[in-house]
Amino acid sequence: MSTIQFGIRLDKKEKQELDDNAKQIGLTAATAVKMLISQFNHDKGFSYPVNRKEDNISDTNLPSEVEKAIVIAKAEELGLIKDSSIKVDNLDDWKKRWTEIKI
């Protein structure tokens, strides 16, 4: 099998952290990266969910009513609209109220 050289740029802190973490499990940084690439290729991608950091509820496939409730709750939390939630002074009373509801 022929090989090629593959380089990436890391900041100093990332490289040191990679070296330290790999060493703690008995590997070199190069071996750890090779293992990542081998597993990535085997799985045809990551074997775990890869999520974006930003909030984007439109990609969640939630029912529109749920998405609307999330947007309203976030707007209330940010003070953009008046908070419509019910004030809870006594948690036991609140629990009792909800356990007595008959559907």
C-alpha cells in the first residue's frame, strides 16, 4: 500500500492536548488521528451525531405547534414578549393540580 503525507494546522494548545490525551492511552498523536480516519472511513462518516452549535429549530422535524411553543418560550425568556406562564408559589399545589386533571 502506498502512503501519502497529510498535514493539518492546529494551534499550539490543541496539539499539546492531542499529544497529552493520546499519550494517556498509550498512543501517539499520529496513531490517534489514523484511528479516527480509519473509523470515519469504515462508518462512512462519524459514528456519533455531529451537531451544529447554533440553535436552529427548523431542522428538528418537530410538529409546528411544538416549534411555535419553543419560539414563544425563547421570546418570553429574552423579554421580547410578555411572559405568559403561570406563577408557581407552591410546588405541591401545582403537582396536585396536574394529577387531578382528568383527560
